[in-house]
Amino acid sequence: MRILVLNWRCVRNPLAGGAEIYFQEVFRRLVSRGHEVTLLAERFAGSTREETVDGIRVIRTGGKWTFNFAAARRAGRLADELDCDIVVDDLNKIPFYSPWHMKKPVLAILMHLFRGSIFREALPPFAAYVWLAESILPWAYRRCRFAVLSESSKKDVVRLGIPSARIDVIPPGTDFDRFRPGEEQPRMNTDRRGGKEEPNREVSEVSGHAVPPSLRPSIPHPPVLLHVGRLKRYKSTDHLLQAARVLADKGRLFRVVIVGTGDDKDRLEKLVMKLGLDGMVEFTGFISEEEKVAWYRRAAVLVENSAKEGWGLIVMEANGCGTPVVVARSPGLVDSSRDGVNGLFYDYGNVAQMAEKLERLITDEPLRRKLGEQAIAWARQWTWDKAADDMEAAIVRALSE
């Protein structure tokens, strides 16, 4: 099949996130199966107009604020030039309404709908624009199949007016060659301030996928509370900082490490100073994949406090490394986690409850190790090969309909 994909960003874009990883991992596998895939994406500083990435032809046009308009003008012509069989429309951010611009069959991929959560992220006029843009989806895509990441996203799409029978749920996978436990390190206890540090001299080696979770590296002292992802208001990273203040007031010793960047960073840095957490919080900015894996392995717990996600890709990455999570009971995150299995839930926005869950994990090493062990098995239920199989089947169904 010849497939044209519309997505705001390519995986090379410095602002690429989970949507871009999902596309790249799934569609590079479809290329390896003999399909031709072309991606139309936005330009960015230093980018070329065209290149090939993992066998996928990437064509760039427009920019951060204009790509949806540029794509609307070009996608129909490009689909005809390529003589593609189907167009895959990634409804991430502002929709492209591709069925209005071409006669080719369209499969819509949806990470998650913003709906009311966009009003936490943007100024009211722009938020209203996004909300209205999503509300038009049932008219623009009324004859299309949808592929979504989770049951939570499926429920959102059904509430919007898309029949359940036209929606396929295709969760992402995880690269377990990369996201796996590292080597055992000397362990320090995590007692209250002034507590004695006692090294554990047991050292073990791990290799491959058959990693006994009990050999996951022990947590360094002080324990690291890790957050990974773009810094956006709706991701509610400020809740983690508020919970950190609660823990500090109780005399707990820890570090908060925030990996990633975004337009909420300045606000968060100011909040760190306001809460008196200077010296306890580190913003790493953009880092390499190798550094990210290293932080997953060092962390006592990954914290995911978003108001809404399509799934929770970083949850699976951390779990693959044997790191348990504390996550908000939010759409998407309730699909990628189970309370007491791969981590602990708290009610979104309940900072005191989040702090209580974090305190349990940084002070109860047997519980942390148990959840880390279970997290590895939990994450391995979903693979990129299975996601590619399901996406290929969804494309065939969209063509047949």
C-alpha cells in the first residue's frame, strides 16, 4: 500500500513528543513490511524540506503556527501525485479535516481529545477555537474509521458522535531493548533528614530481557522523584512541586528531576522559588534518549500528573526499566496503569494524596521493589509489533469500507 500521513511534527522535530514516537515506531514497521509511507509535517529551525527517516519519506511545509493551513492546501495534491491508497490523518492538536480536501480514503488517528482541558492550557479565545475545532470532527470525519490509543480516548470520541464500531483501540508499545533495568548499584536507605546512610554491598548483573526484577538497581540517596515530558499547563507539573513542598515540610529528603522543556517552564521555575524548593529541583531541559533511560533507572518513582493523556507512553518506559509510578487517576493514565500493580494512583489535583503516595514509595523499599517487579511484567503486555499489526489491520478495514 501507498500511505500518506499528515502529522504536525516528525520525530526529528525538537518538540516531538509521544504522538511522533507512536507514528515512527508503528509506520517504520509498516515500511519494513513493504508499504510505502510518506509523512507531511511542519518545518522547524535547521530542517530540510525533504529527507528519509527509517525508510519513511518526510516532506515538510509550513511552520509551527501555519502547518494546518499549509497541509490543507497541499495534502490533496500530494495524495494524487503519490497515487496513495489511503491518507492517515493524525488528529493531534488542530485537525486537518482532510476528508474535505481529497477523495482518498482517510483513517484518523487520535491521541486524545482536549475538550475542556484545553482551557487549562491556553487563553480563552484560543482554547475556544480548539474546542470548536474538535466539535466539528463528526461532520468532517463522518465516513472515516478511527484508531485511538486507549479506551478512555474511545469513550471521548463516542461522546463526540463517532460510532463505537468504527473505532479501533491500538495502544503503543515500548522498546524493551532500550527501556530495561540496568545494573545493581550500592543501596542507601532513605530515612528522614539526618538518618544514617547504610550501603548495601550486594551487586548483581542483568542482561537481555529475562531480567529478574529483584536485580533492578537500588535507589540512590536521596531518592529521585522523576517527571518526564513536555512542560505544558495541562500536564500539571506544578502539582508535583506542591507535593514536594509537603514532603519537605515533613522532613523527607529527596530530589525532584524534571526532564523536558516547554512553554510552562518559566512558570514552574518561578514556582520552585516561591515554594522554597531551590536546590531540591533540577530542570534538565532536552536530553538524549540515553540520558532519559539513565534517569528512569535512577529514579525511585516516575510521577505523571497530567489532566488527560492518550495513554501514558512514559509510564511504560519507566515500567520497562523497573521503575514504579505515581499517576493521576486521569483519562489515558487509568488505561496504562493499575493501582497496586505498576504503581499507585491518586485523585487528579489532590496534592496531599499525591504526597502521601510518594512518601510511601520513597520510604517503603519492599513495596517499591514489589511494584517495580510487577511493572516490568505489566509493561511487556504491549509491543510495537502488535501495534503495527493492529494499525495495518485498521488501514485494511478503512480501505474495505
